[in-house]
Amino acid sequence: MRKISLVLILMVFGVMGGASSALLAQDATPGFGSISQDSKEPIEITANQLEFNDESGIATFEGDVLIIQGDLRLTAEFVEVVYSDDRSKIDSMIANTNVRLTSGPDKAVSDAADYDLARGSIILTGNVSILQEGNTLVAERAEFDLDTGSSTASGRVKTVLIPTSD
């Protein structure tokens, strides 16, 4: 399992400046925390409605959609699931409207999310807000590479860092 670090996002954009070493020394839990992908974990999807197009290999879930894979939970009003050509696995999931992503205590919200299982990435777009241990990151787009642990944020990035008490 790989972990994505909010601290890494902040360092990439240089918003922490000289505070980066002090923050790193503060025993912060790494990762959008425990946001991780384990391809061996089953993917469970529940929704109010399901429509499957066998010709295109696309399943459309609507209404109170909940997707769980290991520690990762994604909720939205609409999710399109794209299956591989032989229909043996899920290639990607595209979520829209009231998207919420959680992993352990960490949370993210956005207008849309693209979870590409084949590539091992999650891209959040539109009004992205990430909360981890009281620290927040707000942007128009955030991308997490679940295989390498790298992440990027763009589109007027803003962070609020809460110092820990010793």
C-alpha cells in the first residue's frame, strides 16, 4: 500500500517555506493519510439505480452512490464505471456531484473525481477541499498517484496549517 502525503503537496508548491522542516518534525501522520489503493481489495458499489450497457462496458450508478475499496470510500450522486474490454475488471470510475473521498480520518470533497485503477490515480476537480489532521488544502484540481505516492494541486492553491502542540 502506498500513502499520499498532504505535507508532500505543500512542499511541492513551496507554501510551507521555512516551516517545512518544523512541520515534518511534528510527527504528522503521512498521507492523505491513509489514502491508499490495494488492488487486491474488492470494490463494493451501492446505489439507488444501476444501468449497465454491455456493448460499451459502462455501468452507470445513480443516487446515493457509495464505493468502498479497502480503506478508501467514495460517495457521489452519479458514478460511471468503465470495465475492461473483456469485462473482467474495472478500468476507471468517474464520479460527479457532491463527491466525497475519505480514507481513515482524512477527507476530500470536490465537484468531480476520476479514479483510474489502471493508472493508479485519483484526480479531483472543481472546488477541491482536502482536510487532514486539521490542516486544509483548497484548489481547483488535485491529483494523487497511488503507485508512486506523488501528488499535485493547481488552480489557486490555498493551505491552512494548524501547528501541533508539544
